Amino acid sequence: MYVSVSNKCKGCGVCATLCPEVFDVCGSFVIANQEHVCGNEDSCIDAALYCPQNAIMIKEY
């Protein structure tokens, strides 16, 4: 699974709350750490579903 965050992100932190192993809030945007996606797939999906900006994209390999 590949997770990315688009420029629609406003840095609200919902994703970091749901999956802090992958998402990190840096000011007004979020960074997705690909090294920690494995094992946290369900939390990444939840983060994408609950993102108020629909800024998280998930692609299956």
C-alpha cells in the first residue's frame, strides 16, 4: 500500500490522531511516512476515510 497526502491538506491532524505511526503534522500540512505503512494499513484507511479535506490517497501495489 502506498499512502500520500495531497496539497488539499490543511494540517488538521485527524490522520495523525488515528495513525500516528504513519502521519506527522508539520505546521499546516501532513507528511506520510511510507516506512511505517506496513502493519498499519487499517489505520491508514480510517485516516483517509475521516480526512475532512479528502487529502489522503491510498494506492494498492
